[in-house]
Amino acid sequence: MDVLQELETRRQAARLGGGEKRIASQHSKGKLTARERIELLLDDGSFEEFDMFVAHRCTDFGMEKDRPAGDGVVTGWGTINGRLIYVFSQDFTVMGGSVSETHGQKICKIMDMAVQNGAPIIGINDSGGARIQEGVASLAAYGEVFQRNITASGVVPQISLIMGPTAGGAVYSPAMTDFIFMVKDSSYMFVTGPDVVKTVTNEQVTAEELGGAGTHTRKSSVADAAFENDVEAIAEVRRLVDFLPLHNREKPPVRPFFDDVNRAEESLDTLIPDNPNMPYDMKELITKLADEGDFYEIQEEFAKNILTGFIRLEGSTVGVVANQPMVLAGCLDIDASRKAARFVRFCDAFDIPLLTLVDVPGFLPGTSQEYGGVIKHGAKLLYAYGEATVPKVTVITRKAYGGAYVVMASKHLNGDFNYAWPTSEIAVMGAKGATEIIHRADLNDPEKLAKHTQDYEDRFANPFVAAEKGVIDEVIMPQSTRKRVCRAFASLRTKQVYIPWKKHDNIPL
């Protein structure tokens, strides 16, 4: 019996991490402990822990006197709504969650298992960085984790929760994962902290301004979303996982749905304003198409001129990319192109079909865009759509002008179904600009110019020229969009595409 008692005693000690005092300190900052986070994330009683008794092997700087069980990270597997998930959660109460050689080995073991068994990896980051006492061994541990992030990329979904400090080399592991969620006011990510910044560049900046949730969701686009607290962030991750397949050889999950496929949405017939310069909210269209109006938006705070996220149609996950006329008139720019390209590539990697809703007047003009490389960044989105082999359904609601028309999942980039509403206009540019070029001789005659403009509008401000050429498959009634799109995706479930052999592509980064 003594042996059994010893096991229980050791387990209790390991579960306490850095001890009651440090747990209380973690709670006082509004943060949960590593184990509390796992309990909330996974289904009740489903967590199976690995390596509970692993301890570090460092003997320098008196470290051999302090060898806590678990070494600052809790690893294992469990389920979310019954589906297999691998997880690691750094424990800030044990040496500040710092990464040692053995800490890294624990994470690597669980990541290897995730790839081998085909299930998502969720990493909960709350760490002061490398364990300085271990020197290069700590850096080696980071490197091993990075290599696994790269190997797992596109094989199993990788999700990072930033729930405390993440600095230095530690930021690069989350940066390579598919989704990053942060917690407002208690998490931050930066390569060098405020003190180093002050020393090197003489800039005065707080940790929050330098790498807080607001910075990374609005300015840098490093993070996909930020939440009020640990509990909310974890609940949203559970919701996200429900949309995703477990690995890249499995179709996305199908959920029971209670929404009629043939539901007509008559309000969509009047969604587009009569005035072509008036905006409208594209989110209204997305929620009206989706099963039960459920839209899980990704990167909501960044590049708001384009919308990305997941919906379900007939219970199946679909990725949505949509121009948002409410912001910058729905123009494509550097940020929007990057945001959408990354999302499109994620969906393609995990066999999630793509629905593209188009209302785009073109690329945003200006020196800042050109100097920033809008050509290369715009090409990322073009490239992402062109290489995607998943089912692609596109609906043009209003404007689709110039190169931006081509980029937004047009027929020419192997769109499978390309629909247009009767309100759509597919042309090289707007009527006024086009007329001023074609009829340059009449620039000083406003009357003639007005007539030419009207003629151009009559000819091109509709979808029928494109439909006559076959680059639009069908002009559809707005109210029937849900039915048409659902049927289109249903017909594409067995789609197969042949691609010439290549080691990998060279996307214009």
C-alpha cells in the first residue's frame, strides 16, 4: 500500500506546480493555472497526462537543488466534443514557465504523437522565455519545437493560446501555427522587450503597446483574435475546433443542422443600394447564407475591408472570404491581401471548401501601397486562390473591376461555380474612368462625355456581357443564393484535380 500512497503523494505535489503561493499569485493577475486551462479546454475527465514526473537535468548555478516535477509544462491528450486533441500548457508557477531541455522534449513528444495519430495540437503559452541557466540546451529545445511546428504545418491544425508573456525565441513557435488567440491585458508577444527597445532605439514603450493583444490583432496581424479573459478565449477555441477537420486527409466535420437548404432570403433582393457609391454590410449576406446564421470570424480587427471566417452549409464547414464595402469601399490593399491569402491557404491545406463573395472596385491606389509592395502582396492572394484545389464557389454581388475581379476567385483561377447577382458589374474599370480614356477627344465636351458614360454603363454595368462569354456560369436571384451555393458545394464533394509534380511552390512572399 505504501507504494500506492507514494504515487498519490507525488501526483499531488506535481499537480501543485510551483505551490499554493504562486498559484494564488497567478490567480491575482486574473490568470488561470496551466491545469485549470486544460480542464476548461477539454471535455470533463478526458485529459490523459504525459510526463507528469519529468524533471530538468541542469546542475549549474545550484539548479540541482530545485527539480520540480513536470518542469514547467503540462502535456497530454483529451477530447473536445468527443474529438481527439493533443495539448501542452506552460506553467508560469514553475520557474516562470521557462523552457528547459526537458520542457522542450515534453512538448516535442506530444507534437510527434499529434502528427502520427492525426489530431490537432493546442499550445497554451505562458512563459518567461528560455531558461537562462541552461544556455544553449534551452535554445536547442526551442529549435526542436520549431522543427515540429514546420513538419506539422498543413498536416494537423495547430492553435496557439497566448495567456501570459511570450518573448524572444518563444514567439516563433506560435507564429508558425495556424491560429493565435490572445487575452487582453494579460498576454503579450514580442521579440525584444520594452527595456531592450529603450536601450537600442531609445523608444519609450510599454509591454502592452509593444506586443499586447490590441497591437497584434489590429496592427501587426500576428494574432487572430483577443478575448477578455482566459475562460472566454478557451470557449472560443473549443468553438473553432468544431469547424476544423482533425487532419489533412479527413473531410471537415459535418454537424446536424436545422436550417432549410432551400430557405429563400427575400431581404437579399434589396441588400444592394440603388446608389452604386453607397456601402452595405457584407456580414449581413454571410449570416443570411449560413446555417443558423452562425459566422466564426477570423482576424476581425485587422484589414476590415475583407472578411474571413467559417460558416456551415448543410452542416459542413465552408471558409468564407468576402469584400466589405463598409471599409475602404471594399478595396483590396496590402493588409487585406495578406489576411485573405493566409486564410485561403489554410482552407486549401485542410480540404475546407471556399465561398468568395465579391464586391471590389479594385486595388487601393497610392504611394504607401506601392512602396509597401502591394504588387507582391496582392499576388499572394492571387496565388493562393489559383493553387487552391478545394471546391470554390464565387458570388459577385456588385462591383468586380480590373485585376481585383480576377484575383477574387474568378473563373480564370479555376473557380468551379461563378455566380453573379443581377446588380453586379464586371468591367475593367468604372464607367467614368473608362469613358475618359476611350473618348479622350471629347474631354472638353461634358454633354458628349455624359452620353458616352451612359452608353458604357448600359453596356457594361451588368453581368450579362460576362455571362455571354461564359466567365459567369449563371446570373442568380439574390434571394436564392443560399440554395444555389449549397447545391453547388454538394455537387463538388467528389472534386479531384491533377497537379504537376513539384517539391513545393514558391509563393511570392
